[in-house]
Amino acid sequence: MDQWPELPLADWADTCATLQLWTQVVGKIRLAHAPLINHWWQVALYVTPRGLTTSAIPYGARCFQIDFDFIDHELVIQTSDGATERIPLVARSVADFYAEVMSRLQGLGLDTHIWTMPVEIPDAVPFDQDQIHTAYDGQYAQRFWRILMQVERVSTRFRSRFLGKVSPVHFFWGSFDLAVTRFSGRTAPLLTSNSPNLGAWVMQEAYSREVSSCGFWPGNGGYGQAAFYSYAYPEPSGFPDAPVQPDAAFYDQGLGQFILPYDAVRQASSPDDALMAFLQSTYAAAADLADWDRAALERA
């Protein structure tokens, strides 16, 4: 099996858009019940050997978990008292998906209410009204997850080299990307940018501390194809001109981030080494230019 499969956006754009909205439904269920953790870490999803999971969500003295299974193509809801519900992942509208998930939760005694407006998506339609997004190509959903497994594996190794505050390797359903973030330990200036249907205070919590962040977009994110990204907030002077690796990496002025096309990694003689070089070199550029205390923050 190809560990780094092709993922041309044109071939799965409709499925990508629908799947992003489905993950937002599930992610907002976790948001409704999980207590706030710094930078919204309590809302993210995590890569599993079969797909993506919320991990355990508290519900009073009980807990439950929701998993996307991209092998058997099911959404699986499990509770701590032994109940399980399975919803087939097939081509269906976001409105139908939302209605069935909420009905199954209600049947399990997990009363949940979420704001049905998608976030970080321009011109969004509420989940319960969205009959536009209906695509699900299981082959490409599975390719997407198989790539996430490889990215999570390499990113976790990169994460392990840092002794300072560092996020889990987690999947954010709003921006639909797998990310890991390192922190200098210093506060950051107030963020003033906005995202669709997202209050400024939400992003200000996410970027309240100085960061070097990197991750993977499966085709969204403004670049138009699957790619790795890396950025710093606040961006230090000289960051766009910093030398980074591998040769295919470049700074995109429009996005304000370093970009490495996924195909450059997939086609490299050692995809692991190519990706690690990108993660390490872009972090080093951010940390050096912003004068992080690297000796204290990094594992020798």
C-alpha cells in the first residue's frame, strides 16, 4: 500500500468540502461538552489507526466518543455504558448527516445543542439547511486519512525534540488541517485578523502566545493543492527571506507562510526526511529570528 498516495484536489474537492463540514458537526459536539483548554486544544480531533476521533468526551459522570472510520466508512458513537451507534459514511447531504448524528446522540441520552453555522468557511450554510454538499468518495477519504497517519507520525517525532510548551499533533476541523505548534513562552501581541463566523476573541485565545506552527492542508487553506505549511506569530523581521529546506519549499506572500507542496514530499527519495527538513528549518528560522531561548527549549 502506498504510504504517501496521490491526493489531487480536483479529484476529491467535493468530498473534501463535505467532509470538512461533517468534521465540524462532530467537532462542535466535542466543543459543547469539553472544558476549555488553552488555545482551544479541547476541540481538536486526533488521528487513529482507522481515521479520526474526538477521544473521550465528558457527559456528566459518563463519557462518549465519536470516530470517523475510513476503513469501514462509518461514523461510530460509543458510550462508557457500552452502547454503540454506527452511521454509514456515504454520499449524503450535510443536513441529513447532521440530523442523523443529533438523533443518534439523543437516543443515547446525550442531549447536545450546537451552533449550526460552520466556521472559517466563507459563505457558509447552516448544517441543518445544507443540501449543497453531498459528496463522499470513500477511496479519497481513505487516502486523506492515510496521509494524515504519515504526517502525524513524522510530526510527533518533530514534536518530541522540544522541551518547552508544545501542542499535541491534532486535527482542527475549522481550518481542516493537521497541526503542531511550539511556543517560546512569551506572550504575543493582540491578534486583529478575523475568520468567517468566528469571533475575534476565539482567534485571540488561539494566538495569545508567541508560536511557530506547522502542519498539513489536504487541498484547502488557500494554496489550492495538498501542502505543508509553516508560519510564525508574530512573524519576526526577515522570516520570509530565511533559507529553508528542501529546495521545493518557498514563502507565499499572499498566505504569509512557508509552503511545501505535498507532491514534493510524496515524490522525494525519503518523504520522511524531506518533511522533517521542512519542519525543522522553518522552525529554526522563526526561533532564531525571534531570539527564542533554543538551548532551554530543545532536547539535545
